[in-house]
Amino acid sequence: MPIEDWALVASVVFAGLWSGLLAMLTTVLHPMLKRMTGEGFAGFLGAFLPIARRAPFNYAVVIGLVAAPTTALIAMGGDQAGETVFVLTAIGLALTVAGPLLVSNRLSEPTYDVILSWDPQAVPEGWEATKARYFKLNWIRAFATWAALALFVAALAERL
């Protein structure tokens, strides 16, 4: 099997891992967090975020989300640039860069900093808006990743 096929398999695996993480976050943790008071929300995320932000799994998967489809595109070369597999892979890569990478780095991380600055015993007025932003950003990253996963699966199916 050529390198571009292995890279597409890796793209599916990494997007699948990140999709699962975001599915758990949005469909399991969000409903739990929605019911919490400001104190509970700030307390839970105060314990969860420092560990989640620095987890080696997160770094490895996000690197894989970018490196695997990039490798596939390079291996396919410019002669395949107009082909369906190339286009699907390129769009999938764009979605992973836009969602898990840029939204996380530019929007989610600053939101985490705000949440982590709160005293759980005295959350600030308007904390609900930050909570809503936290949920919204997770959903944006989830949909971008799920769409990328579907595109990588379609590209791999087209290739094989």
C-alpha cells in the first residue's frame, strides 16, 4: 500500500479519536455541566481543564490530525490535485486546522483562562455567557472534526 493510503488511514484514525473525545465532551459532559450552578461549573472545570489542556493524548492527536492528511496530500503530489481524493483530503485538513487547531488555540484557550481565573465560591456576574461560549466552541470543534472524519473516510474509500 502506498504512503498516501497509509496517511489516509492515519487521518481517519486521528480524526476518529478526536471525534470520539468531542462526542463524549458534547453529549456526556455538556448535559452534566448545563445543570450545574456557577460554583459547580467553575469547580469542575477548575479540576478538569488543567489536566485536559496538557494531556499528551491531545498533543499527539492534534499533531496527527495535521500531519497525516498533510503527508497524504504531499504523497499524492500535484498531479492528483484535481482528483476527488485530493480535494476531499484537502478540505478535511482545512477543517481540522480550522476546528481543532485554530478554534482551540485562538478562542477556546482564552475562554479556559477566563474560567480558570474564577473563584468557584464567587463566580462573576454574567458567568453564564462564558459557559454558553464554552459549549458553543466545543460544538464548533466537534462539527468540524466530524465533517473532517467523514471526508477522510470518503477519500480513503475512493482511494481503495
